Amino acid sequence: MKYSDYQHLLGKNKIQLINDFGQEFNYYPDNIWTYIIKTGWMGSKSVLILFFKDDVVSTIKIKTFYGKIKT
């Protein structure tokens, strides 16, 4: 999973993301949403992190975590 795979999400609003990815465990009014995009066999998780400004995606990050995701 590369950043370029998700650049098309920039500028989308929350309703469009829910239609594409589902609600998952994201709190609708929050300005940061996360989606697990890959789970490895050693417990690693690649997470898509979406940052909103004025209810549209303004920044995208992908991070890989091992173990529990701490927020």
C-alpha cells in the first residue's frame, strides 16, 4: 500500500468515504478517521489515517503499527 494508492481520497467528504469504506469505528464529527488497510501475520497493521479540514479530506498518512494502536 502506497500513499499514491489513496490520493484520490483528497477532497472527498465524509459521506463519500462512508460509501467507499464503511463507517468502521470512526466517530462522525471527529477530524481524524482511521481505516485498517492491511493486517500482517506477525500482528502488524497498516493504517490509513485521514485528516479532515472543513469536513473534506485534507491530508492522508499511512502508518504501520505492531501490537495495539495507541491514540
